[in-house]
Amino acid sequence: MSRKTYFGDSINVSFDPDVCKHAAECVHGLPDVFDVKRRPWIIVDKADAEKVAEVVDRCPSGALEYEWVDEPEAA
């Protein structure tokens, strides 16, 4: 497995290119965070952590996963 983790202040996002099906849900959902033309291609803190989690949850292949640095406070 070649999963790589990208660290943020509130949320960390990991990506496994061997699992990715290139549906581009991430790129279309948050282009400021997920930009395949940039290195690193994921900059977690370019958007609100909850929004990042929402977009990661839409990944159909499971190539993207997230982990909270600290659990978000209940609304």
C-alpha cells in the first residue's frame, strides 16, 4: 500500500493512489485543497476541516480518508 498522509491543523487526509478510480469528486468538490497540478497536490488547510471531511466522504473508491486531529465540537 502506498498511502500518503497530508497533515492539517484540524484534520489529516490520506490518499492511496493504488485505490483511486479518478472520479475527481475531490478535485471538483474543493479545487483549492485538491489540485493535481500542484505539489503537494493536497493542502488540507486551504478549506474548513468540515468541508474537507464532506468531500473526502464523497470519494467513491475509498482512496481518500481523513482523521481528525481533535474531534470537532458539537454544533
